[in-house]
Amino acid sequence: MIELVTEGKPGKSVDPSTAANLEARARYAKLHLKVLRLIIRHRNGAHIKGEKIGELYSIHPRVVAEIVGHLRRSGFCVCSGDEGYCYADTLEQWMEDLEKEKGRGISILGRVSESRENTVNTPEIFDEPQSEKAA
């Protein structure tokens, strides 16, 4: 599924495999290419913020993040951080960025696990009083 962008905001998801969506798929691919070309120009310590990319192409920053995620999964060496996005100058820089991402993922899994554990240990908050069950 891909998400169409309308008026600079995330839009509805569509199935990219249908012929009816060929034009949307072409726009989506062109947008990916534009974002990739812009990020590739940001090397040697230069970064560009997702908000700035969004402004340049009239898209929501969340859509920028989704595009960057797709580019990364496709093998493009797009680094991300507090400073914004840049294209890796070296394989070492790319591997460091991937390790940062791995650390974020582990951190998220830890928070999910903690939340699950705390929920399991306090099931009474979901119990309805006996009088309400009978009603």
C-alpha cells in the first residue's frame, strides 16, 4: 500500500498494484526520486530537516519520514538524526547510523515490554465492577 499525498498532507492508502493507480504510482516514484536527489546533495556534514523537505515539495513531514524509511529499506544510505537527513559519505558513517537505528529499536522494544508487564501486573484496572456486569 502507498499513501497518496493531497494538499501537502498524508492522504488515503491505495493498492499500488492496480492499473487504475498507475498515475499515482508514477507521482509517488517521482517524489521518492526528488527527495533522494535532494538528500544526496547533503553530504560532508550538511543536513536537511524533514520539515524543510516537506516545505520544498508541499508534503507533510510524516510523509517525508515514510519516504526516507522506504529509501533506507531499499538500500540507499540516508542517515538521519537530530540535525536532519544526509547521505552517508562513507560505509562507516552508514554503519554507525544503522547502529543508532538498532539502538532506537531496542529502546522501543524495552518500553513496549515494560508497558506489557505493567499491564499484566495490574489487570484490575480493566475489571468491571460486579454490579455493572449484571446490568
